[in-house]
Amino acid sequence: MEKRELTCIVCPVGCRVAVEIDGEEMRVSGNQCKRGEAYCRQEVSCPVRTVTSLVAVVGGEHPLCPVKTAQAVPKDRIPEVLAILRSLRAQAPIAMGDVLLRDIAGTGIDLVATANRAADAGSAVSEQAPV
């Protein structure tokens, strides 16, 4: 039987939770709510994390744009996701919520912008009709 102790991060209480794994059976104790039990079961069986980072912006007023994964990514895939983010270049303008990359690292999860990034005024293309 394997026993693991975790600190639940679902709410500010921070329960110390014990998880006992005996073959296919998993027992969780010490949690004060059902959300904590679900979190600990997930954390022991297949941990996931939302990835937040910055990506380079081409042609923008700011050189970087904050981004996050639209859903939590399996923890063992995070290094692959970060390697992709290091090489990614997003073209300004960017609006908060824009999907910058679909299906990052084959996870089925999109990468979205979490801030607006305007195009550099010097590189903006005029769309006015010629006079």
C-alpha cells in the first residue's frame, strides 16, 4: 500500500490530506470538502496545471504578451509546452482572448492571450482609400 500526503490547494483552508493507494482502490482522508477529495484524486492519478507565461510579439508596442492555456495541461507535458512558447512569435495586434496557438503540443488545448497588445504605430498599415 502506498501512502501520500498532500496539501489541498482548492481553497484557502489548505487541508493536509492523506491518500492511500491499494491497487485500484484509493482512499482520501483529511479533506474538509468534496472539491478537496476530487483535487487529491486527480493530483495522485494524473496531475494537471494551467500554464501561464509570456510570448514574443512581432510588430507590437510591447515586446511580450502574457498567455495561458485555456485548460489545465497534463503536468508531464509542461516542458514540451514551454519549449513551444519559447519559440512562438505572435503578430500584433493581439486582443485579450485571442487564440494564439491551437492544440499546443498535441494536447487538444489552446493557448490564449491574456492582454491586449497594439501594433507599433510605426509599423501600422493604413487601410484608408487612396486620395
